Amino acid sequence: MSKKLFITGGHLTPAIAVIDEITEMKLPWEIVFVGRMHPFEGSYEISQEQLTVETRHIRFISLTTGRLQRMFTFQSIVSLAKVPYGFIQAFVLFFREKPDAVISFGGYIALPIVVSGYFFGIPIITHEQTRRPGIANKIISYFAQKICLSFPDTTHTFPKEKTIVTGLPIRKNVLCVFKAVPITSKLSQFPLIYITGGSTGSVSLNDLVFPLISSLAKKYTIIHQTGKASFMKAKTILGELPADDRKRYITRDYIDESFIGWILHNASLVISRSGANTVTELSLLHKKAILIPLPWSGGAEQLDNALWFTENENGVVLDQKKLTSTDLHAVISKIMSQSDIHKHTSIHTIVTDGAKQMVRLIQELLL
């Protein structure tokens, strides 16, 4: 008998890993993804999550709601005022769609869906991606029947009887390389550096990197995922490079997920933010990394992730508030000159079947 699932939440990558596992198992479930139409408040661009979901021919429903923030500013008050509207929308969705289960991947967008699902008696599974749960996820945990965790050391945060360590659902394109990147024809024998601020990019990280491109392109091949906001500036810098160096600076506003596995497997160095998904994938692949945590991440979550990574991997954590482009260049040169010998006393156990474990839980929940 066909079942309908609401999948929702702010962490898209593990959600996609679970969706792909459901598809691969050919389970008779209709998936409806409830998420953000726009990546940021005030933006009119279509969010990457909507584009990614719809490429899989999955119905996407937009929900407008507000964030629960730790600091009170004028913007946070405006955002908070949208929360009741999000709950009204969510209640209407449940009346109309009548889903059989809710699978949450946390964050403010999932909160009204989870609470509404609880009100309607719909079973709920939530996944906590990070090692430091945010406000929304702590609230969501009260309404969920099962709480799936990426990290064992997060178990003390939630009721023991509801928690299970499934690990992080990891994209199959990271676990194994399915195809080469079309841009590989431009690559050479030069070591590959991958620079990314996440799916939406990071203007502040890009501004640290841009002054270094002309120097780095002489020694390395660079794949730079800029996000839309910095893409035109990257194109300008590309046009100013000498012809030979231009071949080694490959810039994209977004790297298609089907190619990310190839890039991560072949990168000699990754320069990145330090979301939980990022550090888990980098640790799984034993990548050299320069991690620049998002300075304003809730509860210093990204700093905690970065320090976790460097406990066992060849990584450096840099404080963006004190960082200059000159300092970053020096660190890049130093880490690229080091050997590829990794630490051998592994303290990180990366579970690679997190998506499969979550799908099993969903199957049990729907019985």
C-alpha cells in the first residue's frame, strides 16, 4: 500500500541521501518535500533545495516561516513574527495532504511541520545532523517518536529511549565516484584545491580567497564554488588571469551534486566552512582541509565541528575574524608542502549506511 511522506528540514544533503535510498529500494512511497522556496529572507532566487528536489521529480511545497534566534535584533523580531504564519500553513498542508509520516532534518523550517504532525497524530522521525543541537531541533525532539543522531556523543542531549545513532546519511556520490567531471579536460597535473562556502556560497570567505587566485593559479588547479552572490566577481578575476593560468581557475556558482564525489576524491586540499556534513565527508575521505568556521553559527557549532575534524585528520582551523588573505596564503602553502601521511590512531568512526538505517526506521514506523 502506498504511503505519503513529508520530508522537511534545513539540512538538505542528508535528506537527499535518504530520498535517494528510498528511490533505490523502490519503496511504494510518495515523497513530498516541504522547504524554502528562497535561500534567504528577502531573496527572490529559487533555493537550491527546491532545484535539487525537483530534479528528482519530487513534489516541492514551499513553506514560509520565521527563525528562532538566540539574539534579539530588529531582524530577528521581524523573522519571529512569521512563525505563526508558518504554523497556519503547516496545519493547512496536513488537512490537504494527509501524510502518513514526517521525516525531519531539523531547523526552523521543520518546526511547524513537526508540531502540526504531532497535533494530527502523524508519526515523526527527526535526524540531528550536528554535535550541538540548535533551538529548533531541541523543540522538535519532544514531538518525535525517534531521534536519529550522527554522533554518539550527542546522546546525552535527548531522551535515551527515543534516540538511535544511525550516523549521518551520506551521499552515494561521495561514497563512490560515479562519473568524471566534464571540466576535467581543463585540469592538469597541478594539485587540485577545492574552495567552497557551501551550496549558497560565502561572500566573506570568497573575499579572503579572491586576492590569492592569481598566485594560486600558477601552482594549483582551483575549483571554486562561489555561490550566486560572488559569481560575477569570480568571472571578472578569471578574465584578468594570464591565458595559461586561466585554465586552472574553474569557477561555478554551484557544483552539481553528481560531480561533487569526483572533486572531493581528487582534491589535494579543501578550503571550506565546517558544517557537520562537510567535516564528516572530509573525514571519511581523509582530506587535507583548511576549515574557516562560520563566525556566527549558533552555539559555535561550526567551530566545534572543525575541532572535531582536526583531532584525527590533517586539518587547520582558522578564525575568520582575525584572518587576512596573506595569512590564508601562508597556511595554504604550508599545508600543501606537507606529506600525505595521515594519523593512524583513528578516533572517528564514520558510519556509511546512515541513509539505509533511517529508511529501515521509516519502514518500522509505517507498519
